[in-house]
Amino acid sequence: MSDMPAVPQGFADLVAPVDPRSAWDLPAPGGMPTTAALEPLVTRVLAPNPSGMTLDGTNTYLVGKPGSGEAVLVDPGPDDPAHLNRVSSALADRDVRCVAVLVTHHHWDHAEAALPWSAHFGVQVAAADPAVIGPQGRVLRPGEQLSLAGTSIGVVPTAGHCWDHLAFRVESGAVLVGDHVLGRGTSVVTHPEGDVVAYLESLRRVYDLGPSALYPGHGPELTEDPVAVLDFYRLHRDFREQQIVALLSDDAAQPVSALVEVIYAAVPRSLWPAAEQSTRAALAKLERQGRVHVALEGVRLVG
Ligand SMILES: [Zn+2]
């Protein structure tokens, strides 16, 4: 094809890692139930905000011990009356009241409803970002154990997607991973607030927990082999980095947009701004390692 940019042989020879979920029986996009009891401790309520970035919509989780009469809300999501209705019905159906709101990270699709709904339920918001929790909230510290709704919830630092990202480990061994790991595809490392090195460390941290399941901020729950998905995420980052290096040379600088065009040729253009953030985040890691030079006119290998 004449309009396709020529790519070096080294780039064309790279082999993408296989996503283990391609062999799993996951619901098709748009096919997730609105409310689903994932296990005795955890119920998921899907928000009505599907998009290219939010997949099926934001997943809001209710966590609490059956019989405690209480539940914690994790990632309330968009401040949408239809979503509040869904969440309120799920609480009523389980005969529980909301006792706290936890937020994985400050992005709007997870945090917008935190303050209005905490006022609605008369409870506190807890998160890593002081801007999310409001004047009455509580800043969460990495590694702390929260005793809430008759159960124990571990606060797992998972910076990378963005600086304030947390995951929450529930007593069953399942981990609520927010946007650190998604139910479909891979996550974006935002730039400049995200950090690929931190992201990889966070993947390792969740891996070392030996999660029994991953409950993502978007897309279906990952229960079949969660550790295989974490492996795939690590290999996927390595693959993207190899692709970038294979496209660069040490004499001519290339604009980042040209790298995105080639690496993400098969991805809808509407997702290229996010792809460019992930590419810039990968370049920041390579630059820190002294392997590339990033300037206004473009990127080149350090010769
Ligand atoms: Zn999100």
C-alpha cells in the first residue's frame, strides 16, 4: 500500500505477546450484566458510561461481609442519577447501607460521584489524592488495612497509570485493580503524570499478592488465570518498548506522532491521543535509561 509508511525489518519481525484472555469465555463488549454478584464479598454495578476509553462503562464495586448490613463503595464513577439508582437498588437488594466510599484514582470516570454521593450517604471518602476526598475525607496510606463492612481491605499502591493509583485487596484474595489492569485490552500509562517504571513495579506488586481474581475498573472480571493476565501486561509493555526502539535511528529524529501512526496502525484513530500518552511515557523511561533523546523536533536513539 502506497500510503503505508515503510517500516524497518526489525520492527516487522517483532512478535506481539498473546493475550491469554483471547481463549477465555468473556462476555462480548456491551454484554456485561448491570449488576453481578462476583463472590459473597463483592458485587459489581456497571455505570451507563460506555466509550472507547471506559469500555463497557465504569465498574462500581460494593464490598462487604454478608450479614454485616454494610458495604463499602469502591469507585462510585460518574455522578449520574441513573447510576446512583442502580447502586442504591443493589444496596437495597442486599439489605446493606453504604459506610464509606473508596476511590482507586482521581480520574473523572472513577471519582466524579465520590463527593456528591458521600454527602448523599453521609459517609467519608478515602483515596490517595487529597483533591478527591474533600475536607472531611481520609488520605489512604500504602499498605494499610482498613476494617470496614465486617471485612478487611488492603490498600495496595499501584502508581503508573497515574500517580495516585491504588488497588484494594479483599479478604478472599481478589484484587480490585481500577485502571491498573482492564477487563479487555491493555491499560494506558498516562503522560506526564503516569510512569512506566512505577507501572511495571505495580504489576509486580499485584503479581506477588497471587490474586485469586482481578476486578478491573472497566470490562469483565478476570477469574480464570489472573496471573497470566499480569504476565501478558508486562510482556505487552516490553513489546511496545521494542517496537519504539526498532522504529528509531540515531541520525534522524522522528516525531512521536509518526511512531504512534505505525505502532497503533490497527487501533481506531479516536484512541491515538491515549496511545500517544503511552508512547511518551515509554519514551520517558527510555530517556531516563539514557537510550533515547527526546527533543521538540522528535526522538532519536542515543548513538
Ligand atoms: Zn477509568
